[in-house]
Amino acid sequence: MDLDRTLARGIGGWLQFEHACHRSSIFSEKYLSVPIAQILNTKFGKNVHAEVRHPILGDLSPGRGRPPEIDFVVTDEKQNMKVAIETKWVGNTVTKQTVERVIWDLVRLAMIGNNDDIECYFVLAGKKKDLWKLFNNKHFNGELDKNNINRPILKVRPSDYMDFRIDSPRQDRLELLKPIFALCQDVALPMRLGTGHTRVYPENAFNYEYQVYVWEVLPNKQKIVFKPKNHSHYKI
């Protein structure tokens, strides 16, 4: 489908246009819904839906609060989910909590995309200098491994892809994942979290310009799952 490339170029180009029209003061995660909705509507028409109840977490969230949702969903004619998209806007303040929210979005997509029927995409946007605050954050990159190499949450070079074990993480990753998996103790999770090649637009931006990164969240080849409540690292 090549939707990741289309989203990166379409949203990135739209941000450049809006910036030229002096509307960057209102840029936000919510504002990204405008170009995403237009792109998806052009490709999929009436089968596009916004803020859709998460098919797994939505039924596991008691109380009066709004249940977890997916930002955008594309369905087939029988209302079966075929595409799911989560978005994140990166501002000028990047903390450990920022990294945790990115991981949570990836995990939420991985829950529903660990099969070959649903395509899941994660969209990350912001000023280039702010995005690189995230990409250089110590929690995003983790500690050096035995080969003296960082293993970031997401790879940012177009030629790279990412795959790491979440059922058996390193200690620094475990500290990030434990509070997240406390929210989904009875959910079957894939043992690995993987994304496809990085799509970025524009690639050669100045620090003050806006960029968009898109990754497809890939299903595990082995389809092996685990529940945090049954895992020694994560049960509470």
C-alpha cells in the first residue's frame, strides 16, 4: 500500500504550507488530524473513521472516563479494521514521560496489529530540533549494549528497521515498560515490538523546520504472545 510514504510526504508538505501561512502557533497533535483525514479520505472514502474505541483496551477500561481510542481507523465494507494510525506531536520539552507515551502508542498498535490483516502506522511530527531532542534522549536510546551500541526505541535512518524483545528486555527498558504494562495486565501482547523502514519528510530540513516520521508497526512472524499478569517481570 505504501501508505507510510504517502502519510510522511502528505503531512510533512502540509505542515510546510501551514507554516508559510503563519499558523504554526496552533500546531499540535490534534491539528495533525486535518491532513491525515484528507489523505485517508482520498484513498479510502467513507471507510475512514476518527477516534475509534480501541478494540481491546476499550473493553478493559472500567469507569466513567473516555475509553482508550485509536486516532484513525480504516475499515472494509463489513466494518472490519484494516488500517490503524496513532499520532504524536513532539514539543520543545522532552522527558522520560514523553518516551513512555511513545512506547504506549506503539504497544497499543502492536496489540491489534499482531496479525496479517491490519496495517498499523505510527506518525511522529514536530520541529526538527524538537524531534532530535527525543531521538537523543537517554531513555529513548537506552544504555549501551555489550557491543557499545545504542538500541533506540525507534530507528530514525530511512534504511533502518527496529525489532526488540518486550517479553525479555534489558533492565533499562524494563523500567520503562513496567508502568506501561501495569495498564494492560490481562492483554495478550506480542513478544517483540517491531517497526518497518523509517519514512521521513522532508529529509533535509533545517532545525527550525517541521518534519514528519512514519513507521509501520509490524506483526511478529511467530505470532507468540504473553500476558503481563503471567510474566515475572510485569505482574503486579
